[in-house]
Amino acid sequence: MKRIEVLFPDFCNIYGEAYNIEYLRRCAPEQLEIIRTDNHTEPAFVHSDVDMIYLGATTERKQEQIINILRPYKERIRELIEGDVIFLVTGNALEIFGCYIRDGEREIEALGLFDFYAERYMDRDRHNSQMIGTYNGLAMLGHKSQFSFAYGDFDDCFIEVQKGIGMNPKTMREGIHVHNFFATYSLGPFLILNPYFTKELLARLGLEERLCFEKEAIEAYEYRLAELKRTMK
């Protein structure tokens, strides 16, 4: 039995992120134990083994609360990353793992596990865009809706963007991939959008690479990919 811990699902489901893990569960219902940790409970990863940790997009206010909750466990999180525990982090949750978040005159200290920072632009319209990129030979799809961008070298990026933007409008590098840590600004049910990457995650968990509604998921992915290639400049 593999154990997946979903951190703060009450805070981190604003774009339907919960369906990432629900989809994984449906792919292997008898082989996955899902632990849902709320903001009043010590995370299971602190004192026990988990095979995967998931953290989804949240509001800016809740983002700061999550940083404060996780800060005492920073070194444990580092240990898990270096120990090849799988992390999937989506939306602005990835900013929690950088050095700091700048919000006007404020500078919010983050966990400092990766060398980048984020900047909020709350006085501007929210950035919305689609993305096509590649990871490990796979075409990857994503949707972004955000007030902030991240800045750094991103030598260990997750996705090389072909159409759309990366961590900010001046780079085509998107997300973070170190060991089994995967982070992306993409929102919503990222795993449903990217069935071949989901197969890879299942393999990394030591499970059979068999998807729930696999034929339909791949057909939808291929249709969406073709449409985005046709419509995106």
C-alpha cells in the first residue's frame, strides 16, 4: 500500500486541485492510502513515511499561513526531497518552497528550499494563459491564472515551454524538477490534463501504469493538444 499525503485540502482546492489525487486514487484504488491533513493537524510526513506529498494552489493569504505551518518542518521536507519522496506542487504553492515572496513593500520569507523568489502584482489584472511544453519527451499541457511570477535561473526546470510563458514572461523555463519533486504554476486537475505524465507518476510510485478511463483521457489530451497548437501563436 502506497501512502499519499494531501496537505491542507481545505485551503488548496480553489481550481479543483483535489481531483489530481482523486484521479490517482481511481487509477489504483486498492493500492493507495490517501491522507488528508488539515491546517490544525501535524503533517503525517513529520514522523512517518509517505510515498508522495501533494500541495495545490491557494489564496495569497492562505499561502502565508501555509508557510508558517510548514516552516518548523523545513529540514524534514528537505530530507524527504533528497530521499526521493515524490512531491507534486501546483499553482502558487510552488512559491512556498522559494526564498521569499515580495508583495509591494513587504517581503515574506518562504521555506528557502530552492533558489528563487516570487513577486506579486496585485495591482494588475490576473495573468491568464495556456501552455504547451515538453518534459522527458512528453508534450505537457497547462493553464495559468496568477497575480505573481517567479524569478531565478531555473536550471532544474520541470517543463521547457514551447507556447505560452514560463515562470515569468521572460523565460521559457517552467516549474521545478529536482529528484522526485515536481512543481508547476499550472492549475486545476493537472494530472487529468497530462495522462502520460500521470503514468510516469504511477511508475515512480511503483504501481502499474494503468489509468482510469485511459482511452478517453488520452483522446481528450490529444484533442486538446491539437487545438492548442492550432490556436496558440
